[in-house]
Amino acid sequence: MKHKRYGVIANGIRQHVLEAGSGAPVVLLHGFPETNFAWRFQIPVLAERYRVIAPDLRGYGETEKPAAGYDKRNMARDLRELMGELGLTKIALVGHDRGARVATRFAKDYPELVDRLVVMDNVPTRVVAREINAKIAKAYWFFLFHQVPDLPEALISGREHIWLRYFFSDWCYDPATISGEAFDTYVRAFQAPGALRGAMSDYRANAEDVAQDLEDEGVKISCPVMSLWGADFHTVGKLFDMPKIWAEMADNLEVHSIAECGHLPQEEQPEEVNRLLVQFLAGWQG
């Protein structure tokens, strides 16, 4: 499947985009600690049916890494402005992890722009804040550590491979899932100037993100939503009642727990994820 890479200036930053296929637009937003490379197993399948657009989020990959603007409302605005530059009036939206936080905020702020939403292995930000206790804090240690000013960059810089190896091994059902060239690709991405600070800035926006989420906590996402997660991830599926949590967020909801899977369903169980995506997106005509 042929795809193209390009940069677009939108919302004041240069956003790097991977695109393939044609038809109704489907946008894929990656999570941490990743880039749009995370969708390498989905893009060829979805591009047979749709115009697939996979940007690197603000602060990640080849997208610009400014000093500010990482609250999820502004990152959702990054997408809205990107849509404007690409001439898109409505999309189907898929987000994983941090990308799911951006996608959730986007679906609430711009309901008229989203036909359907997929969120992967994500507990909404305000729910993490609401439920946090000693057990959850231990599981979400990185959530807290990454918010400390300056120290994470100082400790991780030059040791990106150790930091990333820990996450990929700990977060996957099979610790060797992200290995070889895939692992090296992510290491190179986080060795780039500003990349560590960009990812940390994403987490450091947490207080703003929670405040934004509390403003409209009573407003449910209006479009159809599919929430899926890895059954074996100790920080999401094993720690939270995911069907109950996402029922708080949306009425038109379907949920799927994916067996033998941790935090990276799209990479750990790509065939099952692709099957669910194709099924859920089937009615999307653009």
C-alpha cells in the first residue's frame, strides 16, 4: 500500500502526517510512548476502504515540539485546524492512550466534526484523577513522574532505550512484542531534539486537562463510541471497570476486552483490532 508523508502548518505548528488510501476520512491518533508508526498494521487494511490520516501529535515524532500548548483542548484544536487545511468537514476518529485523550476532548468540543469515535486502552483523565489511591498511584507512577519539571529529561536523556524498553516490556502481554527495528524506530524518535520535553509536556498539562474534563463531565459524547482495551494490562483493564467507566462517557457504546493483550492492542493483536475497526467503521461513508 503506497502512502505519503508530508508536513502541514496548522494551529501554529508544523504537523507531520502519514496518509494512505482514499474515500471517507479516518484519523488515527497515537499514544505514548509512540508516534504514528504505531499504526503500521492498521493503515494498509483501513486504506483499502478509507482515506487514512495519521498525524504525529504535538511534541511527538516529526511534528513540532513547542514549549507550550499541550492541554487537550489545544491538542484537539491542532486536529481541527489540520482538518481545515486538508479540507475535511467530518471524520471517523481513532485514538490510543494519549491520542484517546485528545480524541475524547475533540469529540466533546467539536461533536459536529465526528461521525464515530474509537478509544483504545484509555481511562479518561478525570476518572484517573477521581479514582486515584495508593494502588492506582503505584500503577500510574509515570503519570506523576513525567509531571515533575525538568528532572525526567535529565534522567532519561542518553538512556532513552532503557526508559522505552521498560515501558514496552512491562506494558505488553508478550514483552518482546516491540523489538528489533520497531523498538529502534521508537528510540530514534525520542532521541530527537525536544522529543522528551514534548512527551513530558503532554503529561504536565494534566491539571488543565482535568479542569477541562470537569467542566463538561455531565455531557456525554454524542456519536457512536467503541472502547477497546487489553484484557491483561495491569494499569487499565485489570485495574478499572472499563465498561462502567465508558458508559459514563457515552450512551451509544460498544466495548471489547482483547485477550492476551496489554496496553498496545493495535500492535499486540493487530488482526483482532483491524477486524473490530473494519466492523465499527463499516457505516462511515464520509
